[in-house]
Amino acid sequence: MAALTIAQASELIWELNLTLEDAYWEASSMEEKDRVFNLMQLMIGEYMELLKISVQDHHYEYEVISTSQEVLMQVMKDLQHAQMTMPRRQRTSDRLAALLNRLTAHMTNA
């Protein structure tokens, strides 16, 4: 799989944040809301760091900035695993699974 550029990562993380917001409001328990919120906070921090990078550098390969890649991967995997039992709208569930899979795939191939 081709490396994810900073520009592509910014777009992917923005889409993931929007989907996480939907998942948060659709969550039916506090535990679920906490799990979604935890990843949302990490992704917002990561997106804010990516915004600081010069546009001239957006063609470079993306690396996790705001936290360790291991921590981010673990939080994403926890949410993916828990998502199996979370009832929510099909559209949100499909988008969330696709975006998490895309980001996880790029991060594991890095």
C-alpha cells in the first residue's frame, strides 16, 4: 500500500472526526460515549498538529505527531472491537469501519 501523505492524512482524519462526532451522539451508553470521545480527542489533537505543517510539506509521508503510534493504534483497535456490539445507524457504522480500517492499514504498513 502506498504511503499516506500529510495531505491525505489530514483529509482522512477530518472525515474520521466528523464520523466520530456522529458516533458519539448515536452512542447508547456512557461507556460507548467515553470510548468514542477518547479517540475523538486523539484525532482532534492529531489534526491540530497537522494544521501547523506548511502546505509546501503536505507531499511528505505522514507520521503520527501528537501521541505515539502504538497508543493511537490501540485506541482505534479498541473502538473497532467494541463497534461490533454498538447499535447505531448503518451509515455511521459503515463510514466509521471504513475510515478506521483505512487509517489502521496505512499505519501498520508504515
